[in-house]
Amino acid sequence: AQAILAQVVAPVLTEENSALVRGRPSKFLSSEMKLAMVNLVSLFISLVPVDAVALSVKEEQAGLQRESTESGINCASHKCSSGWHPKVDHLDITSTGSNADSECCEATCALWTCGPNYLANPAYGDNVGASDQVCCDRTCMDDFQCLPNTTTRGKEARGASVEECCGPICGVFSCTDGWATNAGKHDLLGETPEGCCSATCSFFNCSATAGYVTNEAALNVVGNDIATCCNTMCYLLTCPKDFRMPEEMNETVGNIDTCCVPLCSGFTCPALYSAITSKSADFGNSTSECCLPTCATYSCSGDWANSTSAGKLSSTNLTDESCCESSCQAYSCSPDWLPKDGVSADAGNSDAVCCDETCALHTCPSGYRKRNETIFNGTRGNTDAVCCEPAACFIYDNRTLTEVAGCNSLTEENCNPKFKLYTVADNTTNNTYSVACEWWGSKGLPVCRNTGSPLIGCTVSM
């Protein structure tokens, strides 16, 4: 009974063990074997101890293994390498030993390399197989024909149908709740705000960085940085040269233009004004705040005249004494000098500035004498042409001009005190000559005649 049970049950158990190892369903038993097994098991379970049955099965298996080992390596004792599974009938196979994996085992998908347009799937790793169809997923490929408003999921997508290989484009996705439409993504595959939209500043936390606050005007602006989304507190800014930040502005939102106030050191005073040195570090950006008028803007009074001295003109002490000079109006000319015309309001306190020389101060050259002193000593001038006449003009001293046609018309008592003028035209000018009258009675002629050579340039002829 034990021998019969072993012969029937052992093959069944062996097949069942093999199926469990491979992870596949067991082979179907023949109807005769099923019936025999049922009958025998029912009979012997009641008669034979369980331990005896198990022992008989074990001895039968050992005998089979000893029998197969005599002609080679029984695959039942071979452990398949990684990526290999035992063949269904490995218990009945004897390997030569040279390539036990290929003789006793079957390759799984873990050893397979997917070809073009296929992608490996780790879930198939334990499946027995060696083809793209068994071990891989089909890819959609870039040229998959999708419906309008959809686009291919790309050559890395797994699938072979429109549903698997196509998806909506961003152009049909509505960007809301802080997301803004990104025109550059209109034709791209996407159905999430992250994939289709651009984040606006409403998502950015400005207060996470000290000194920055949310810029309310930029909440709907696309951005994800401080420069785009935030307002800066003034205390973070560094004012440029000639600017300073008032204390009260530190906690104010602004920029360089609104946070920094100009200093007088950066203001250029206009012409005729001078910078107030003591205010260079003070806030200011105007003439009234930063500058003082100079004497160049001052109007002198009375006998004072505007100065031309650079030192005085740059002074900011606006008084007559500081800004002005004595005027010619207040100056008295020295003897033989006359007040100069048109300079009474000008600054001056000397003959050279305020006065003109008279001929009394002029020295005539040889052959000339000063003109008749009674007429010309007080004359304004300092040249020979103005102050001098030929020395021979002395003959006319104490003579007077006669209005008669000529000296010969004069009587003896009126002859010598007189002189006569004649005008003679030459090629260039009209010259007036002076001629003295003389009584020729001592010469035997009782008549008044011209005497001497006619002279040009004498004072009497002017």
C-alpha cells in the first residue's frame, strides 16, 4: 500500500511544487490520475499513518534524484541565476553542466533590452519572456495623430491609443487663483496650473526676507522674486553721494528716489551766489536753502560804487563797506586835473580813474610852446596836438583878429595890435593861416602890411 501511494502521489506533488516555484498555474491532471489518487488517498489515510506516507514520498524522490544523477546534473538541484526561473519540467531535465541556466531555466524579462519604440517596465521583471511584446510597453511616438486641442504625450509615453498617447493642450486650460496664462505654453501638453500657467507674485512671500513687504500692485504680475514682487523698506537702501536718508524714512517703503533726500553738498549755486559751507551736510536742494547772495548782487548807495574786485564781489557780507568802493563822485581831483565825464558813479579814488589831465601838465617838444596859457592851461588834454603850437606863434600874443579884408585897410593906430586869418584850400584840406599886421611907416611906407610868414597851427587860427 505504501509503495502504491508513493508511486501515485509523488509525481503529483512534484508537479505541484514545480508550478509553485514558477509562479504559474499547475498542469491539469488526467481524469484517471485524479480518480486513482482520490480513491487511494481515501483508503490509505485511514490505514496508514501520515508519517509513513511522507517518508515513502521522500524516499521515492531521493531515489529518482539518484537515478538522474548517474547520467548528468539533475536540474532539481540547480539554482537558477538572477533573471532566470526554473523550467516547468526542470525536475525531469538532466543538464550537462556546461550551461545549466539555459538547460534548466528560462530567461525572465529582467534580462531583456527593449527595442525602439518600447520602454522597459519593472513590473514585468519576473515574467518569463524574451520579446518586446512580453517584456516591454509600447511607446506613443512623437508622430501620434491626436485630436484638435490635444497633443501627443511624447515618445516616452507608454501606450498605443488616443487616450493613452494624447492629452489636452494648455490652451484649453484656465489659469486662475494666482496663476496667469503663459502664452508660450499654449500648444504644450498640460492640464495643471504648474504645467500650463505662470505663477504670479500672489504666491511669493515677501515678508520671509527682512526689509521687504508685498507690493500690492504686483499681485497679478508674473514673478517669483523680490525684485518683481516686493517693495523695499528704505533702511535696506544705500543712498548715493550727496544724499542721505532721514531717520523718519527708515520704516517707509520706497526706492532711492523717494527714500534719499539731497544734501546741500550736491547743489550747485547759481552765478552771483556762494555755497553755505556750514550747510553742506544739511538737507537742501535750492538756492534759498544752500546758498547766500554775494556782493555781485548788491546795489551800492550814495557815494559808493560797485566794486570790480574779485575779493569783494565774492563776499556775502552785503554792506556798502564790504561790497562797494568809493565812487568818483566823492573824489576831488588834484590841481591841473579835471573831473572825467561819465565816471561819477564808477568806483575810484584816484586822478587816474576819476580825472583827466589838463594841458598844464603837458610838456611840449622843441620848436613848440604851450598854447596861449590864458586859454589852454585849463584845457583837458595831454598831447602835443591839443596842448602845443609852433614857437613862432608868440607874434600873435596880445593881438586881436581884424575882420577887415586885409591889414592894409587898417590905420596906423589899429595896425600892430591886429592879425588877419586866411583860408587856403589845398588838395586835401582847408588850412587857415594866420598873418600879423605891421605898420611900415618906419620903412618909408605909411601903410599897414602883412608881416612875417603865414603860420599854421597857432592857437589864434583855431
